Amino acid sequence: MARVQYFTACTLDGFIADEHDSLDWLFEAPHHGEDDGGWDEFIGGVGPMVMGATTYEWVLRNHDMVTNPQQWRDFYADRPCWVFSHRELPPIPTVDIRFVSGDVRPVYDEMRAALPDKNIWLVGGGDLVGQFDDAGRLDEIWLGMQPVVLGAGAPLLPRRITSKRLTLREVRHSDQQLQLILDVAPRD
């Protein structure tokens, strides 16, 4: 069964971006560029992607994808992406970007219909992922914790989800990152 997966990195104090919506902290920890199998395993099962406007804007701003759409394909391949926003955002030429707003349920249904046998990747932000959880549409969290403390910023997931619903399935260690894979049980 295809799953809805939140795959993201966060700091030790639970932030996915700093108070200026920057991810610069993510690239400070040493990486040797070797995949421990987690990324390849994860991305191989992904079809549709979804992200919020702030995440999309960061990608555009930091990778110049509007003028160089090949960068999108180099990282995300030809996966369709739904972007939740209440404002108009620039599309990336020749990339399947679908701008949406409102309730996540009909968008989930649309994504599931587009690629029914593939997992859905919730790229971020945390509040959007929380909306998927509120709707009962969050199955897994793949969390890469970095040795960074920010003190403030965008929280990983601004919802209360306790161990009654979260089960730690696996822990991996690679370079300066600890990866946690958690299953999220449906709400009662």
C-alpha cells in the first residue's frame, strides 16, 4: 500500500528552518556524499510530492530553478509536485507544478489518483504536514537530525502527536546525521 511520508531534516531542538526561513544550517554538518541507503530507498518509492509556499520559494531562491528547470529534474526527476499557497507563485518552466489551496483531502485524492501505487512525499513545511495529519493522511516520518541547535525557527511539526500514535521503526547513523523512521498510526 502506498504511504504518505514526511521526509525532512531537523535540528536537535526540532526546527526545519531558522527564523528567516533559511536552511543554511543544514549544509554546515560534514557530508561525505555517500548514501547510507536511506535516500535511495525513500526516493525510489516516491511519486507525487507536496510542499508549502515557503518551501517552494526557498527552492526557487536558492537553486535558480525558474531559469534552470533542469536543476529541479536533477533532484526531483519528473515527479509531479503540488504546492499549497494563498498567493501567486512563479511556475518552473516544463516542470509539473500544480498550485493549490484549501483542504488537503481533495488534493490528497488527486495525488493518489495520479500515481496510485507510489508514495506521497510531504516535503514541508511542518504546518502543511500537520494538516495532512489532521486529515488522517500521514503514515510515516523520515527524520534526519543534524547536530545543530537554532533556538528558534520553523518547527518540525507544530502538532501534538504522542507515542500513542508514533512508533520508532528504525534508527540509522551516517556521518553527522541520525535518521529516525517513525510510523504514524491513524487518529482514534
